[in-house]
Amino acid sequence: MNNYFIYLSNKQLVGFLSIDIKNGQLDYFCIRSNFINQGIGTATWSEIERIFPEKKWQVETPAYSLRNHRFYEKLGFKKIGEKPYDSETAAFLFEK
């Protein structure tokens, strides 16, 4: 079962987060483009870890999404594997 979090600032939608708490899976994490590079993603993830301090988390992100890779590594996630989808597409698995 997933838990969903919506982030607002001055009644504006800033981002959305979907996590499977039981399995420690971060399914979807999106910050709207006009709010990127303002520390919102980092603050959001800090809050999730404050709420669920003992969880081990996993996330899958496309291999081509280098910005996502840097973001998750900045949060302390480590790359643990790769998941191929076809000859041209793969995803990287990160864990914290």
C-alpha cells in the first residue's frame, strides 16, 4: 500500500511523493520544474526520514536521468544495481 504526499507552498502545488512504506520503496518523487534547485526536494526527503527514521529505502530511476542520480546520491543513496528494459533503456537502482 502506498502513501502519497503532496507539497504545497502558498497554496501552489510544489511536488508529489509516493512511497511504499512497508517495502521501503520510493515509487515517485517529483518537484515541479519552477521549484527545482531551491532545496525543496532535499527538505522533503529529510522530512520523510524524520517520519520514518528506521526505514531502508530503495528507488529506481532511468539510467539517462543523471540529475536524478546526483540528487539521490546527495541524499545518501548508493547505486546498487542496474535493471535493463531493452537494448537501449535501463534503470539504476539506488538504496539508502
